[in-house]
Amino acid sequence: MEQSVLIVAIFVGAGLLAYVIIPGLILIWDRVLDAVEKNEREE
């Protein structure tokens, strides 16, 4: 019983983590690309 609760908790935690981290990474990557493009235009 305890093991199945632990497994469910891990899956829920991983899902929430992915829900927060993946959009964060996409946002960071978008800003990195914007910065790179801006630097290329200025040169």
C-alpha cells in the first residue's frame, strides 16, 4: 500500500515539475535566441 502511494506521489511530483520546468526552459531558450539575434544585428 505505502509503495503504491509513493509511486503515485513521485509521478504527480514529476508531472508538476515538468509542467513548471519545461515552459521555463522554453522561455529561457527564447530569450537566449533573442539575445543572440540582437548581438548579431548590432555587429
